[in-house]
Amino acid sequence: MIRKLTDKPIAIAADHRGADLKTHLKTWLAANGYTVTDHGTNQSAERVDAMDYAVALAAGIQGGRCDFAIGICGSGQMMAITANRFPFIRATLLHTPEEALSARRHGDANMLVLGADLTPPETAERILATFLNTAAEGDRYAERRERLAKLDISALKTL
């Protein structure tokens, strides 16, 4: 059973290599009671740049329109690298449900990134379920997140 940690829509986007997995996960999200905001792409035939979609997902989190986002590209690398350029985005490229536990519990990750070329749909479902069902822990992990927030605020002041 999924324990919903948010009532806001889950934002999702993919490049051309991740379009099919994105469609699969949108169906899974809907079946599990989530509302989805789709930022594209919806086709796998024409090449598009993962960076553009990572920017859209980061803007959704920063703007408060969603608490969680899912980015999918071929390896997942470019989506994660791009998203983590933005303050208050904690994007994490995951390959296993166990990694999802740690990313959420310890880092309060707010953007799940998947490599479509490396992640079968069933594995992606298990990772996503764990990601969306795991709350952040307190104590030393809360202190780490506060330190990250201070770094984000500091970065904003230098812009």
C-alpha cells in the first residue's frame, strides 16, 4: 500500500529515450491515486534534450506546484546533473529500491531520476513506490538538510 506524502501532483518528464518509461510510470501513478503533471516529451522518435525537461521539473518544485518530480532520460545522468544546478533541488539518480530508501530518509530527495536504458519498468515501479512512500528522517539527517538549505540560500545570494 502506498502512503501518500503529498497531495500535490507529481511532475514527470522525459527525453526521447525515456518517453516510453514515462508513459508506463504515469499509468502506475494514476493507478496508485496520484495526480500527474506531464512536462513532456510524449514521443520517442525525435531527439530532444533532457536538460530542457530537467529545467521544467526543477521549476515546478521551486514554484511549489509539486513536492516531487520524476525525470527520465537514457542514462539518467544529464537529467540529474541539470536538475541539481538549481537551489533546493535534491535530484538523485536511482537504480534500486534500496537506494530510494536512503535518498529519501537521509537526503529528503525531491526528484527521482531514472535511466530508461538501464531500468526495466517493473524495477522503476518498485523504485518509485519506495521513493514516494518513504519519509525523511530527523536527527542528524535533518541537520544535514538544514546545512544544504543554507548552501542553497548562500548560492542564491551570489547570483
